[in-house]
Amino acid sequence: MRHVFHIISYIFHPLFIPFGGTVIYFVIAPYSTLEIESGNILPIFILTVIIPIIFFLILKNLGVISSIFLPTLHERKYPLYISCVIFLMILYKVIPNNYVNELFYFFTGLLTASSACLILLFLKFKTSMHLLGMGTLLTFMIALSIHFERNITLAISLFTLFTGLVATSRLYLKAHDRNELLIGFLIGCCSQLIILKYWL
């Protein structure tokens, strides 16, 4: 069972959340074009997946971090700094070239959530980034469903189930306690909810 929960933690790692949200948007959006998709998906994939992996390998070789799951407060600091810088680059350099309103606010929410986690980190509180990511994506999917008037109830239900599985895996592996999971999920949801009035 431990191996299963490790696999779940890898599949739904927060590293993949920004790219996952981008793909989900283009799957749901009825008016996306190939030009807009290629202008956003590839740069976002490189910036949010490839570059963080390179930084992870560098930081691990330097002995700054020990695991991709960042078990200690000190290890979480540098990846969060990097995430905030990457989200700012996407907001100011990538999205303006092929402007997508919904994606702009999705990444604004991600930047807000990452900043909140960084603040809590300085207060010696370890937020669950896994649940933050799941809360972010779940809220974004529900908002897109309402915005585009698309019935994706099945997808939302499945993702709610996946959120529960991720929470269970993090508890089982003793990576977080219930408070850290709950705060992470609430930050993820609220970071998207507070900006809905600008695009929904």
C-alpha cells in the first residue's frame, strides 16, 4: 500500500499543477485555436516542468534539498522562490504574447497561493503543496465549467476523488498532519476564488 501512495504522490506532484491547469483549460475552452494553444502550452511546460526539474537536480547536488517532496521547512524555501519567479515570468512574458484571460488569472491565483505558502513558511508552518495544487485545479475546473457552460460533472467528481486519494496518501506517508493538508487545500481554493470576479 505504501508503494501505491508513493505513486499517487508522484502523479499528483505540485510540479505538474500549472501545466495541468493549462491543459485542462484548452480541453474545456470551446474557442481555443492551435496558434494560441502552441503559444502557451509549450512555453508553460518548459517553464513549469523542465526548468524546475533542472533546478531540483542542481539544488540536490548542492545538498540544499534531499527529496522531491521537500520534507523540511528549510528545503521548501528555495523551490517556492523559484516558483514565484517562474509564475511572474509567465504572467509578464508568456501569456501576453498569446493572451488568454482565464489563464492569466489562473496563474495570478497560483502566484498568490505560492506567496501565501512562503509567508507561512517564515511563520514555521509547513503547508501541503499537494493539497494546495489539488484545491487550485478543482476550483479552476468548476469555474471553467460555469464560465463556458460545459457539463464536466464526471471530470470534477473524479478529480474530487483524486483529491481525497492525495490527502490520504500524504497522511499515510506521514508527510503532513491534517491541519497542514486542510490549510493547503483552503489556500489553493481561496487563491482562485478571490479572483473569479475578474473573469467569471
